[in-house]
Amino acid sequence: MAMGNIRWKYVLLWASLVLCVLTLGSYCYKVYGLERPLEKRLLEDADVLMAQVEKAGGTTTVVVHLKYVDNLAQTYSRLEHEVRKALGTRGYEIVVRDNPDEALEGAYGSIHYYIEEARIRGNFGEMAHRSRAALEHTGIDDFRLTVDGDNIFVQMRLGDKYLYRVKDLYAEGGTGF
């Protein structure tokens, strides 16, 4: 068959059509095969008020608004397991939303230097002791610091308001303990 007999406009039309179908299929798989089922699974958790999956660049951001929980580290670990199960090796970030007020933000501001220092130096016992001493007279109803192999978890409550912070130990400058 000679190259002159090929009708290029039809070849381009079919190629464009195939590209559109593949793009639409990829989009539908991502939205209906990954994101929506993940949001649905996260919403089935009793501690989750809202879950949303956002894709930006090569990273998927999973935003989770939590109720007040007794142990943030356990809840986070459970949710991270679900995210990892759904997204596999894709890059992701979990963003935890809370319900703070100015008093809680101020209380966290008074201890965040201890937390950052512990991330770099690894002096977690000193972090806990200094944080408790700094918050002793603030009226905070509940305060908990937890460290696992990957993160430092800070949670505090004052009345019906609560604050959560998850600090990555492997972020720049962290010890990686």
C-alpha cells in the first residue's frame, strides 16, 4: 500500500477519538475506581466527619476532618492503612482537620518549639516534660503527645474545641527515629 493512498484526515480523526476515549477512561477509573471508594471507606470510620481526596501534580492529598478522638495516633494509623491500601505506592499526604480556637492555637504555639527540637534531636522525653510544664496552667482539658516510628502526634482539647497536629519525623531536619 502506498503512503499516498492513506487518508490522513481519517487517521488523525481516529487517533484523536482513541486518545479522548483513553483519557475519559483514565479519569473515570481515577474518580470512580480510586477516589470515591476511598472517601466512602474513610467516611465509614466512626471518627471521621468528612473525607475528601484531591489530586495535585503527582501527589494525592487526603483531607480528613475528625471528631474528637481519645488517641490520635491510633486513629491516624487506621486511616493511613486504608489510604495505603487504596493508593498503594502512589505518593500521598494525609491532612487532618480539627476544630481549634484561639486558646488552643496559643497553647500549641507555646510548645511547638519543643516539638520541633525533639524532631531534630530525638529528645522526646524532654519534649513531653517541657510541654506538660508549659501547658500546666492553661486550663487545657486534655493533652496527649504520642510518638511512633514516623510521626509526633499532638492533641489537646478545651471544652468542645480540639486541636490535632501530626509532625512527620522524616521531614527535612527530622531524626527519622
